Amino acid sequence: MKTELILATLEAKHPGEKEFLQAVKEVLLSIESVYNQHPEFEKAKIIERLVEPDRIFTFRVPWVNDKGDIEVNLGYRVQFNNAIGPYKGGIRFHASVNLSSLKFLGFEQTFKNALTTLPMGGGKGGSDFSPSGRSNGEIMRFCQAFMLELWRNIGPDTDVPAGDIGVGGREVGYMYGMYKKLARENTGTFTGKGMEFGGSILRPEATGYGALYFVHQMLEKHGIDIKGKTVAISGFGNVAWGAAEKATQLGAKVVTISGPDGYVYDPDGISGKKIEYMLELRNSGNDIVQPYVDEFPGAVFYPGKRPWEQKVDIALPCAIQNELNEEDARKLIQNKTLCVAEVSNMGCTAEAVDLFVEHKILFGPGKAVNAGGVATSGLEMTQNAMHIAWTAQEVDAKLHQIMTAIHAQCVEYGTQGDYVNYVKGANIAGFMKVARAMMAQGVI
């Protein structure tokens, strides 16, 4: 495989799409040696086909705000690859959403979904609309307008969207309601739905829970006990909340959360009612964490800073892509951090990841660590198709089993002496499954 040539060709076709190109480069470098052992992949141009999405829908979303003024946003759905199942991936509403970020997320999702052992392809969608500061009525009207354009291109066996940044249970409910009205069918077309209309128990917590199951196994594999370890978490939404809750249950102590305004350091540990308060912060609609220190005066707020400067045993980026950079990585290595795991998608820059691997820090890539969210979405799809609902214990047991299987795949393909390169392991395991499926289905 001529990695540099493929990347150069891709950059010429899609200039400026830095997140997408970063994600492709990471995967190609990881799988190069294995790919070269399969000349049939080269002949079938698997990589050239795999790095381009099957199709992209781009559309305008006109809607009316509370003042009666018309606003216009852009909407997208990237259907990346459906070799192993219907397209599956979240919808993101945030001012930063663009085609590059959604293509990167759809590309990552393809391999992440392959790792889950469930039959799901990769996709992603969203809009540059931000729900922050909007009324419920405005959010409902926007969601309905968004779905009015997209509904014909999704379905339970075609493309199954879910929530993501800016899209929680409320937004999923509004979009699913509109889809149901237009399609005139009640099916498992969305995941992350409310419990009253087909949602799955544990879905809000699943990404954070699954991440900690994975981290626990990473540490266990290397003879380290998670009990008593200190944990730095970024973000304060559903993902960070689930991670904080499960880390505490496993006996670790979470000492940070963060927002765009800075981070909170709580030396006493963020547990119990403090974790519940994270949900209050999120539900307030204000994207700030500073009020935490007013509620819990033992904590300290560091404005404009990131939590990676604190001396901790485990670092878990839970907010957004590339939130942990090379400088942050050097601080964590200097502080002898044992483990870093991306609970957000591509939470670390490429330079940071290279440093962690070079210094043999245990590092878990997002496509493996945070797969518990989409895995539980897959379990929601199964429950919808069977017209049943599992208990929390059943869902949790299946989630634990899936994360164990993902960890085993990473170890199988990523073991290098006494160190497991989880980046390489996850990329190779996910790629091999998708590539074999594409080979079996011909040139389509």
C-alpha cells in the first residue's frame, strides 16, 4: 500500500478537511503491514474505496425562530460504509459542524461499529445549528425541518441515526416524532429514544460505562488495580457523567470535569450528589462548569485551562476531538500517568497519540474505548426489532461482554512484546472485518 500517495490523492480531492485526513492517516499507518500481506485487497482497491463515503447528503434547513424570523442552517448525512450492516452513527448539532468533521466521524464509526461484533455500518450526520440558548419550541421546529429533508434516506434497515453533541433525548424525540409522521411507521429508525417509545435502558450512560469497562481491562491486562486511582475527566455531559459514575463504582476517584470556560479540580472526589449535579449543569443549557465551585466550595475552578495539568493516574478526554494536544501529553507523561483513554472521538491529536505510544503509556483509542455507546444503540435496535425490552442487568451484561470482546481483538492484533498498541490493534481488527465483507460483496 502506497500510504503517502493515497493520502496525497485524498488531500488533493478534499483540501482543508484536516480532521478527516488525520483520521484516515492514523488508520492507514496502523494497517499498512497487514494490508500488504493481502494482495487481493490491493487488486480490489479496498483502501481507495474505503476512504470515500458511499454518499453524502447536504441540504438547507430553513426554520422559523420564536421572533417569527426565518433562519437557514446546513444539514448533512454522511453514509460512509454499509458493508457489514445498515449505516449507524449519531447526529451532531453544533456551530462547529462541517463536512470534514462529519466525514472523520463517519470513517471512525465504520471501524468502531465493526469492533462491536454487531451488524452495523458507519455513518454520521448533523448541522451547524446549536441548541444552546434556544427555546424548546425553536429546537422542535428545527428538528422537524431537519427531518423533513432527511427522512426518505433513513430507516431501520437502511440508516439508523442517534444522538451526539447537541443532540440528546429531547432532540431525538422531536426528530423521531417527525420521521414517524412522515414515514407512517413506528420502527427502530432512531436510537437513544425515550423509554416510553422504544428506548433502551442504560443508553445515556453506555458510552461512559463501556469506556470504564475497557479501561479496567487495559489496567487488569497489565497487572494494575483501578481501585484507589485518581482520574481526570474532561467535559460534563452524558459521556463524562457515565464515565464518572462507573469509575467511582469501580473504586477510582474522579477529580476533574471541564467545559469551554475551564476546568474544576475537586480533590475530595466527584461522586454521589456531585455526579448528579453534573446533569443539572448540563440541563441548565449553559455550557459552563464554573457554577460547580459555588455548589461545592471545596473545589477549585481554573478558567481557560484544561485538566491535563493535574497529576492523576488515569486521563479520560470525554468532550470533543483533538482536545488533548502534544503539550498536554508531555505533562501527563511527566506526571507518570498510567493510562489515557479517548472517551470522546479522536480526543487526542496525532502528536499526542504518538508520544503516548512512544513512551509505552497505556493508550486506548476512541473507536475501541467509546464503542459502548453505539453498541448499546445496536442493542436498542435488536430490542426494537424483537418488540421487547431487556432489563438493566441484561443490557449491562451484554455491554460488558461486547467491551470484553473489543479488548480481546485489540490485544490479538496489537500486542508488541509486553506492550499492547491498542491503536494498531483496534484499527487492524476493525479494518479486517470491513475489508473481508467488501471483498465478499464484489465491486459495488
